[in-house]
Amino acid sequence: MASAYEKLKTKLAQLVSLENIQALVEWDQQTQMSEGSGASRARHLEALSGLTHEIAVSDELGKLIEAAEVENAGAAYDSDEASMIRVAKRNYERARKLPTDLVSEMSRATSVGFEEWVKARANNDWKAFVPALKKIVELKQQEIECRGYKDHPYDALLDTYELGLTAAAVEGMFSELRKDLVPLVKAIGAKVDAVDDSCLHQPFDETDQRAFSELVITRMGYDFKRGRQDRAVHPFCTSFSQDDVRITTRFDPNWLNPAMFGTFHEAGHAMYEQGSAPALEGTVLNGGTSLGVHESQSRLWENVVGRSRQFWTYWYPRLQGVFIEQFKDVSLDAFYRAVNKVHPSFIRVEADEATYNLHIMVRFEIERDLFGGKLAVEDIPQIWNDKFNDYLGVVPPTDALGCLQDIHWSAGLLGYFPTYSMGNLLSVQLYDTALKQYPTIPDEIAVGEFGSLLRWMRENIHQYGQKYEPQELVKRATGEPMQSRSYMAYLKQKYGEIYNV
Amino acid sequence: MASAYEKLKTKLAQLVSLENIQALVEWDQQTQMSEGSGASRARHLEALSGLTHEIAVSDELGKLIEAAEVENAGAAYDSDEASMIRVAKRNYERARKLPTDLVSEMSRATSVGFEEWVKARANNDWKAFVPALKKIVELKQQEIECRGYKDHPYDALLDTYELGLTAAAVEGMFSELRKDLVPLVKAIGAKVDAVDDSCLHQPFDETDQRAFSELVITRMGYDFKRGRQDRAVHPFCTSFSQDDVRITTRFDPNWLNPAMFGTFHEAGHAMYEQGSAPALEGTVLNGGTSLGVHESQSRLWENVVGRSRQFWTYWYPRLQGVFIEQFKDVSLDAFYRAVNKVHPSFIRVEADEATYNLHIMVRFEIERDLFGGKLAVEDIPQIWNDKFNDYLGVVPPTDALGCLQDIHWSAGLLGYFPTYSMGNLLSVQLYDTALKQYPTIPDEIAVGEFGSLLRWMRENIHQYGQKYEPQELVKRATGEPMQSRSYMAYLKQKYGEIYNV
């Protein structure tokens, strides 16, 4: 006779497999599918997600969880058994909170929202987008009521993307940061021409870009035997198991950054997914624990490692060997400064390490006030521009380059942006902790080795999969909650030196 | 209120989507997946096929079919409604005939069978394969009892792959053929050196091979906007909807035939799948009606068209333009003869148009006698070699090159081989009928046009999808049952001229 736990595990394995398959079907859609196959693909995804949802909220699953819980009442908190039951129960309860009607209505509202947003951005017309966004916000308010919250309504949305995250916590993180970051960025803004990054804007052969980036990430620890890289319009990382983690990239024939740093970034996500403990494969505990922790891994390899002086000490001569003409007159120092150029700008996805969090701050404050009843959808453009002026010292000339730039709101992704900043902060907090255990990490990086850094991440983050909630994991790994002190010190030290501020 | 028919259609659409997704997951496995991802992929496929099977045999589906049948009792036989209900009922009844235990046991037996076959072939040791094949045959006998049959036990297996096909029908088709084909092949066998195909065995750049083949199939009518071509070790065609039909090929850097004729062949399958009536998309009626009819389409474009003199009249100068050095001293006539070289050999997959059916005849007679109780697994090698000597005038020097060459039996594919011959016969029977309506087809082909031929296939075969059973479809399209007369006349005319026999 199978134990209650075994029965639950079997059922969950089915559910996980269906979710994995859905990710594969979506990967195919983004990377392989031909243009004429869209309608039938929508049919496939609808059938699959419907079936997955049915199982995820089924009474049968609820009963299996209950029985396994009783049977394993004595299991240690961090045993695989207790963790699996705990996470399954949490997922189950969350899935059952939303009525199917609300999910369908949101799906329709975001379909409309996306179309309206595309048009509004093209026409630089915020007013045209207002009705669709109002509808989405209204449905999100209903969702908030269904999910429940303690302090602030916005907490319910934050918690969807980052378990346990609250508006108060985000405010805490940003208020510390704001104090030092705004003056730093303004000081750099005054010397923006001190760094010349024109060497990155030259013709670069796509095959060579690809070969170089793939060589680097292989050395970092991305395992191509358990994954692959493809081209996609919007790069992403996806996984169907810890043994099948795929990344995508896009190439700009006249700009080195998108493919190169993009590949480091996605490889960071991918190494996290490839690093769950083998025993977790195929279970609800496999994979990354949250968007914020995931982003800490991508930012770590993209920025903390991939934009460091040590890194380029080893790799720049090799890059010069690939792009001989382009870099023959560019020194290591000039190249290092180029890849770290800071320029306060309007567009989040083009933002550098120093200004990125200010972009997020603007969005967070707007979203929080929207759900706190302090701000109307109509008033967003004015507030947006005011905040940009305050934090970055620049004002977007149009709404298309301002509050209409991102897809997120049209897709109903409200409460999502703060996870990007969490990623930035955590990338340095984790790196600094790893340094304490392995002080030779920078020296290793300077000779093209990443073993100790990856080992620390494997041991302290990756192996646990989803066993621990994000803030619990950070506490265990670094001995303290998420903080912005490390990140701010990192920025000050790095950019103080580069810009002499 | 949705009608009973609408309810059934919705349920079937879900089932069809799951089957489509399974095909996509398998396509990915064959073409994209990395080597280290195999174990998790097996888990995905197990979950998906389990769920699909559950729905396919569910009481719920049975009740929906019954209700729709009552509601549509007056619908015309060939209406979409009546056809969908009829096909759904047939699939349902067939799916419910096999007990789950038998399916699982067969799955285990073929896993073992495959491994034993690989070893036995490598060691040229039929005896080592006997126990595994005996087990498979024994389970197939149980399957036959579950499925039922009228005249010959083997009929139950034939019917699995080609609805309504019987041993008697195959015997009829082969006895006609044997009479004329065996002497023809022996006459050609005596003059095998009359054709030199060494021009096909030269170095050919893969990119050029690919570009040329894809140009040709685009002109034939394969729509790349609703499909794509990838490399695979064992080429195949698969589809996830009529708007997403993908083909695969393999390249031999020193032999032109595999990729070129292989691509024509798979494109033939693919055009059939792309050609179902749009109203059938996403329903149980979408796609090809049987393996045999499918093979008629692939063989049509590969051989009847792709190895014809008219075809190369137009395309050979273009091929010469791609492979300038290779063909500069080869005349059109020499090239045409080269791609039609006949040489009686041991290996089915390398067989030419003239000898191919003799390979199938050997396998059919052995399978039939195996299930008719006239032949023991142990005795297959001797019988195999005797028949090869009788029909082809050659005897395989080893069992590895004889009865151990094909994967089919180890995979439980018994009753499958005759569909290959059906495809050959039908390719010419259909082509001849098309010629009656469009006598200019050969002239069109000679100027690189395929419109009338494709139109005839679309109108008489493709558009119906699975609405008609294979033999019913052939009768409707050609006015008579499947026959071997046309094919034999085609071979005699074509090879009589080439070999002067």
C-alpha cells in the first residue's frame, strides 16, 4: 500500500509535469513556431491550462494533502516530506482563492488591455489607455479582496509574485536606498560624458557574439547538456525540469551589450534552475523559490560578476581575439568603463546598474498609491514625470517614453516590478556573504574561474529549490533579512571610482 | 444551452489538443532536446499520455457520444456532424477494447524488445532476440482476442494501422503484383550495371542541399508559414494542427538522395496534413485518414513526381546551377537514370521503387503465418532467406542484414508493413486518376508547376481529413477499390524504358 505521502507525490508529479509541458509549449511558441500557427497554439494552451487548473484546485488534491499532512505530522520542518506537503498546501490554498469567473474576466481584460496599450503607446495617448487600465485595476481590487491582506491592499498583489513581500518592506528598502542613491545618480549625471561607450556600438558578427557568450556561460557553469540557447524577440529563461533549462537571447548586429549581457543574465536564471537538489526533480519543490531571488541570480552573473574589473581582466583579451578590429585601440580600462557607463534615462530596460532601482521606485510608489486609494489612473502621467524629475533629474518628453513604456500593467502584472529591485539588492548581499566564506572569489574570476562562487550559490540557494520562502532563504543564507546597505556600498565604491564622485 | 453535439465537440477538442501537444513534445524530443533531458521527458510523456487515455476511455465521453448520436440521427452521412460522431464513436470503442494492464505489459515488453533487438542485431544473433519477440507476439495474440476479427487473426492487427484492411485483401494485392513484378525485377537484376548512379555519391554541401530541397517543396505546395523543417536522425513528419505541420530530414554530406528525396517524401505527408478542410481544424476529423493513404502522398511526391523525367527536365538545370562541379559532365538523361537505379538488395529502407514491394511481401507473409499459427518465431530466419531468394534473387549474408534489420517487430509494430505497399500502389492509382481530370499535369511538372496535381489531391483526398475510411476514400476518389494494375503498368513502362527489358 502506498503511503498518503506517496499518493500525494504521484498526483503532484502529474501536475508538475503538466506545468512543465505548458512551459515547453510556450517556449516553442516563442522560439520555433511559424507565424501561421498562432490560432491552433492558443487552442493547445487553453486546453492544457484548463486541465492543469482543474487538477490544481480539485477536491481530490485537497484530500490527498490533508491525509499526507496527518501522516507526516512529526516530520522535520526542512525534510523533503514536510516541505513538499507545506508548499503543496500553500499552492492549493492560493489556487482555490480565485473564482474561475474572475480569472476568465481578467484574461479578457488583459487581452483588451494589451491591444489598447499597443495603440496608446504608438499614438502617445494615455487617455485612450485609461478605460482598459481602469478595468484591470478594478479586477485586481476584486482579486485583492479574494486573496486577503493584513496592512495594505497592495500587499496582496506583491505576495502573488514574491511570497510574503509587503508594501511596508518595499518602502523600507527604498527609503534607505533613496537617501544615498539619488545624490549619487545626480552627481554622476553631471559627469555623464566622463565615460565613452562608443566601442560597444560597432558592427559585431552574430555568430561570433554567440560563440563568445556561450563560451563564457559554459565556464560560469551553465550546462548545455541540460539546456540550449535560441533566439527570441524578448529573451527569457524557462525550464521543464532541472535537466532541461533553456535560455534565449536576441542579437543586435551593431551593439554588443544585448546578446552578451543578456546571455549572462539568462544563464544566471538557468544555473539556479539547474541547481535544485536532484531529489527535488519532478516535485513541487523543484526550481527557483521566487521572482526576486531568481533575479538576484541573473543580476549576479550579469552585473556583479559580468561587469566587474576582475572578470574582464581575464575575458577582455579573449574578446579582443574575437573582435580584433573593433577593439584593437581600446584598453582594458576603457572597455571596463564603457560597459559600466551610467546615464540617467527614461527607459527602464536600458537602465544601468546605478539608475535601475530608481525606475522601479517610481513604479512601486504609483502602484501602491493606486491601490491605496490615493491616486487615480488618469493622474498617473503627471505623477510619473514629477517622480522622474525628483529621482533621476530627467523628465520623459512623451508618455510613450514615460508611463506607457512597459507592457506590465496592460498584462495585469501589478505588484511585479519590486521583484526587479529585490534582485539587484540581493545579488550583492549574497555575493558579499559568499566572499566571507571564499575570499578568493575575485582572484578566481580574474583567472576565468567561477567554481567557488557557483559552489556557494549551489549550497546556500540553488539546492533548496522552493523549500524555503524567499525571505526565509535570504535569512538562512546571509544571516540577516534583505537589506540595501550592501548594494549601496557596492555602487558607491564602483561608481565612485569610475566617475570620481 | 449548448446542443449535445456542441458539448461533444468541446470535449473532443480538448482530447485532440492533448494529442497535438503530445506530438509537439515528441517532436521536441527528436529535434531540439539536449541529451541530458531524457529522463524528465519520459516523465512528461507518461503524465500526458495517461491523462489523454483517461479522457479517451472515460464514461463521460461515451455518454456525450451517445447523446450527440441521438440528437443527430437524421444528419447526412458525410456531413461534418455525422462524420465527427461516427469517428469519435469508432475511436472510443477501439480505445476501450484494450485493458490498461495489457497496454502496460506491452509497453514493458517493447522496452525490453527494443534493447534485445539492438543487441541481437549488433551480434547478428537471432536466437538472442527470440524470447523477447515471443513475448511480444504472445501479447499481440491477446490484443487480437480483445479486438476481435472475422476471418484471420492477423486482420485485427492490420486494422489497427489501416482501418478495414484484411489479410485476404493484402494477399489479393500481392498475388497480382507478384506475377509481374518478380520477373521484372529479375530481368533488371541481370542488367544492374546498365545504370550508373555514381554522380549521386559525391560531396554535397549541406546548406545547398537544404536550400535546393526547400525551394522545390515550396513550389510543390508545402507551406513553410504553417510548418518548418529540422534535422532528425530518423526523418518524419508530424503535425499539431493543419496550421502547424513540421517535417524533418537528415543530410549525408556525400550522397544527395537521403535529404533530397527524403524532403520530397516528408513534404508529401505534410501537404496532406496541411490540406484538411479548415472546418475540420481541431476536431477528430482533422489530418490524414490512414497510414496507407498517407504513404500514397509521400510516395507520390517522392517518386511518381520527384523521380519523373518531366520533373528533372525543369529542375535538373537548376540543380546543376547549385552543384556546378558535381554535375558539369552529367547529362539530364544520365541523371534521370541515376535517380532511378534499381538494384535488388537486402535492406528495405534503401530499396528502390521496383523492389520495395517485394521487401514488404516477405514481411507480410511472415507476419500473417506467425499469427495464423503456421510459423514459429525460431523459424523466421530460414523463411526470410528463402523468400528473398524467391522474390529478389538475393540472399542476405547475415540475419543482421536480413530478418533483424527493422525496428518494427521489437516495437510491437506487427501489421504495419503492408501500409507501405498500399502507399506505393495508391500513389500511382491516384496519380492516374488525377491525369484523367488534368491531362496537362506532366506538362506542368516539366515547367516547374504543380498546381493541378495538388488541386486534385486537395479536392479528392486532403480536404476530407478522416471523414472517410481509407478504402471508402479510394473508391470515391478513383471509382474503384485499391488495385495494383496501375502501379505495375507504371513500373513496366518506366523501367522497361530505362533498362530496355
